Amino acid sequence: MDFSIGTILIYVIAGLVIGLIARFLLPGEDPIGLVGTILVGVVGALIGGYLWEAIFGDDQDGIAWIGSILVAMVLLFVIRKAMGGRSRTTA
């Protein structure tokens, strides 16, 4: 796997998009900021994309985004429950 600056940038942008979509589809207040959203999106993309292709095959042109967003939503839900209503503090 090639981890050049361009590849990492693509992962960050895709993570941001997937994380933002997950936050939009899962209403409520989020205890994470922009970096947390990117991380949730990247992890959701990696796990969700892999699971989607493992279940439905890799001939689904670009539809693995659905699995990525669903996993990101689950991760976001788990983070919200784990944080137990704590809100972000700004210094």
C-alpha cells in the first residue's frame, strides 16, 4: 500500500466527508471536534468498506460508501454513549 502525501490527503478528505455525513444522519450533539470527525470517518471507511466488499463482493462500483457511512454512524453512536453526555470544553 502506498502511503504518499497524496494518499494520506485522500484518506483525510474521505474521512471528513464520511464523518460529516454520519454526523448529519445521526442527530444530536457530538462530543468530538473536527479531528474526531475525520478519525471516525477514516475508521468507518476502512472497516465499513472492507465489510461491505466482503459481504457483497467487490464488483459494486463505489457503493461501499454506504457501508463506510453506516460503520461511521455506529462508531459515532458508541462514542456518544461512552462519553455519557460530556461536552467539549474550549480553553
